[in-house]
Amino acid sequence: MLRPESSSGRKALEVKLPDAWSRAGAWFDEANLVSFAGLAPLLALVERAGLSELIDAKVRINPTATKVQSAGVNPVGKLTSIIAGMACGADCIDDLDVIRSGGMTQLFTGVYAASTLGQFLREFTHGHTLQLASILRAHLVGLVQHSGLLPGIGDRAVIDIDSLLRPTFGHGKQGASFGHTKLAGKQVLRRGLSPLVTTISTQRGAPVIAGIRLRAGKANSGKGAPSMISEAIRTARAAGATGEILVRGDSAYGTSPVVTACLRAGARFSVVLLKTRPVLAAIAAIPEHAWTPVIYPGAVIDPDTGELISDAEVAEATFTAFASTATPVTARLVVRRVEDRARSDELFTVWRYHPFLTNSTEPTAQADITHRQHAIIETVLSDIIDGPLAHLPSGQFPSNAAWAICTAITHNLLRAAGTLAGERHAVARGATLRRHLIAVPARLARPQRRPALHLPRHRPWREPWTRLWTSADDPPAAA
């Protein structure tokens, strides 16, 4: 309703319930309402990419070795239920009951209770998590083939690797220990578990998760990185990366095993090096005339002088890294330097140096820009933290490892759904995809015994949702 403002004479919009609603009642008694109609095309995409077949072929839980005899039965239905619940926003086991409300059990068959899914997760061992990790990689390949995920992967694919620390509380979490993390830019010790994540992205495609491995909180950031990178490169090749593959990482991954793994797999690398004495000596040997300004995307130019406001400069030198190991590597040492503003009162300019080692063929400035785009993996980490990985719900380490892998499968599935929806949804955040494409209320009807969904009129995101719906494989008829 419109109400005139006495002070300015303007009219302002006011959202208000009619007076009759103050005496209204509310009952939870509607059996034909669906809270998450977007699960219908999403699960159709799951099946098109072959998830059920992969689970049936790879996951084997011995019924005689289970704590509860029926807990390991039908892993296909139970893992699909977990992934569907995560796509709806579940971040703990109890939240998985969201797929059992209203007409959800009429729209989908084989929906399990949260308690049953919790029992199932507690039957997982380390071997089962390895089986699930192979499903993650194979399903990603299927999504690329059936949804157009990772456009341009045939020209160039980029693999990023990073770790994070998810805090845990109490003393019941297996593997939880104190590890280093950053809060507000400061290094702190926190008790938790540390997943290691690898992602694949392209110039036109948002990053997807190629692998995730849960580790103890005290694990070194680079622990397990060489094998994770090798698996990610093989996954990228299977998904259609016939051209160049570039692996990027920060200083935790600027090690001989990581670089050797890249070279053995035929991939290029771009990894940060610690500023050891040999690295500092190589930087000092770079002549002053070799430094050139670098223009980053969106750089600001001073309108008076025409010069860049940023003072970043880059140069490079040939450098032999890991000389003390059995596998020394000679490559390009690209260095970015910026003026140290904290020491601007010095007689001579004081620079801060940021070196990284690469064997890419790009020009120096472009190689620096490409390397700094490694920060794209932070968007993936923030997505899964804002989603299913907000908590590690079980006290058992293998159960939490399985939960983390299901989180990665869900992330990739939402990315594929966004790609099919098109436009800005192809690069939207996970929370946006859940809100626009999955959390769509609908009324389930059966005219002439044919299932149909009646969705809200004038929904803002009707067109992208319809594109996703029509792209699904044999969905039920729409209203």
C-alpha cells in the first residue's frame, strides 16, 4: 500500500499484511506442495551423467562387516539422497530430512530418512572414500559431456590447488587437531580438519572440483598434493583437455614433488617459491632496466599523468630450483615487485618481491596476470563453506571424508545446472544457484494421471529455470 510521508510529501511503498491475516491460522497439512522443484531437472541431470551407474559399479559395502546390518544396503539411493539434500542447502545430517517434506516423496522415489543416511555414512572406511573419490572424477567427466560444463577446455585448462581448515569443536572428532589458518589476515591456530582441494577451470568456464581429500588439521598444506595434482590432470584429460594444462599453486606447493608431478603428466606449472637465499640472489641479479609495469585487468590510470596508479612491476630470470634434490628444475623465475608503503620514508625505494616459478610460454606480464588468477579457487572454497561444508557433521573421520566428497559432487552438479540455465547463472555462486534454480516452490498435480508441477506466476528467474528444465533428460511434463 502507499502512504504519504508527512515530512517530505513523498509517497513510499509499505509492505504490510492485510488486517484479516492477524486472525489467520496456519497448518502443516498440504501433501502436494514441493519446496524444491528444481531438484526434478537436477536429478535428471545426475542420471544423464551416469551417477547411479558409477555408484553401483564402484561402491561396495560388505554387509557382514557393517555395524548395522541394513546400513550398507542400496548405496545408490542413499548417496543420491545425500547429494539431493545438499543441493537443497543441507549442511548437516539432520538437514537431509528436507527432501522428505510435502510432496517431495511423491515427486521422487527412494527418499531416505536423515537417521538412515547418518547410519550409512558411519559405515564408510578409508577404502570406501577412495571409491567415492573416483566417482567424483568420473561424474565430472560425465557432466562435462552432457551439460557443456567447462567451455573451451580443449584449448586450455587450468588446475588450481589449495587447502583450508574447517574448525571443529569438542573432542569427539577423529583427526581434529590444531593447524594454522588466517583470520582477518593474521595467522592463528585453530582446531579442525583440513581438506585439500583441486579445481579445474577454463577461460570461459567457472571452476569445478576435480578432487577433495580430508586430512588432519595439523597436516602440512602440501601433504598429498603431488598425487592430487596427477589425478586432476588425468581427469582434465578425460574431460576433453587436449591442449595445454596449467597447474597453479601458492608457496605450499612450490616444491620438487609437485613440479615433478606436473612435468611427468605433461602439464605446465606456475607455483610460488619461498624467498630462500638462492631465490633472493636471483632477484638481486635482475638489472633495473628489466623491470616493466604490469597492467592488471581493471587497472586505474591517472587522468593527469596518464600513468598507472599501481606501482607493480615485473621481471624474470632463468633459475634452477630444487638444486639440492634429485630432480632440479630449470625454468622461468617471474618476479612481481611493489613499493613497500610501510617504509615510504626511506631514502631509496624499498620493494616487496613476489617470485613464482613457471614454464609457461606467455610473456612476462601476462604470466604474472595468469598466475594471480589462482585466487579463483577461493571462490570455490567460499562456496562450499557457505554450503554443505559449513559443518563436518560426524565424529568419524571416514564419514566426514565421504561428506566432503559428496559436497564436491553437489558443487559440480550445481555448476552444470547453472551452465544449462545460461547467462549469469553459468558463473553464479552456489547460494545463488540454490536460491534461483533449486528452491522453487510448486504444487504437484496429476491431470489425466500425468504428473505436472504448478510453479509461482511472475517468478523473476522463470526463463533460466525453464532452460534447465527443458535441458533435463526426459523430465515429467511441466504444467
